[in-house]
Amino acid sequence: HAHTHTHTHKVRGGYMDQERRVAASLGHPCLVHPDKPSTDGSYHKTLEHTLNEVAKGHASVMVASHNQKTVEFALEKIRELGLSLEDGSVTFGQLLGMGDYLTYPLAQAGYVANKVMPYGPIDAVASYLSRRAQENRGMVKNAQAERFLYARELRRRMWG
């Protein structure tokens, strides 16, 4: 009896507009969630399922999210399931230049936290980054929080 091991990367919202256009052009119903709360709920449900599979040794996952609530949700489930930090079965990732306020504390807490850098033809990379920026409209607020955290860390390192 062979065991399979799946590594997943969950996507939330990245291709909404494209999916809506394709569904409309084919005359199919659109399967994209109608609003952010239902999208987030579905994302968390599938993430929880995946983390349960990780706990059974059947999967690994990168939680590639700039959404603080999603990262907190994942951390809570990781603690509930008693998942190991050392085996790399659960990792975190944010785009280079985005979400540092999430990446660095995760790494300091012992989680595998990656910075992801898109690579490829400029037209593909530019459109990808544009979609990420649209998804992360709260980045200005996050950037302000990030500056505050950087200043606090700098003060801690300089003056204890």
C-alpha cells in the first residue's frame, strides 16, 4: 500500500478576475466566492484540512500569506495539532519586500519563514506583483505597523 505525500500552496484571490472572465466566456457559473469573508472562511477550512493531513504525515504546506489573521489561524492550528517546527512540514512565506512584520517574528519563533522572489519575464512578473498589490490593499496600514515594529526593535537593540 503506497503512501502519497502532497505539498500544497493555497491561493486566495490571486486569480479572481481571470476566473470570472473565463467562466463568463464559457457560459459557466463562476466558482469564485462572492466576498472576502466567505473567501477567508473557505481558505481557513482548506488550510485546517491540510494541517490535519500534515499531522498524519501525509502532507506538507507553505502558508504563503500576507494576511495576519491567516498566519495567526495557522499558528493556532499548528499548536493545537502539536506539529513540529523542525521537520519543515509547515513553512511560511511572504513576498520579498512585503509582510516583513510577519516573516521576521515567525523566523525568530523558530518557524521556517521564507522570502519569495518572483522571477521570470517582466510582463509575467509585473502582472503577478500587480495582483499581489491589489490583494494587499491594506499594505499601507501594514507598512505603518512595520515601521513601528522596526523602530521598536532598533530601540531595543540600541538601548536594551
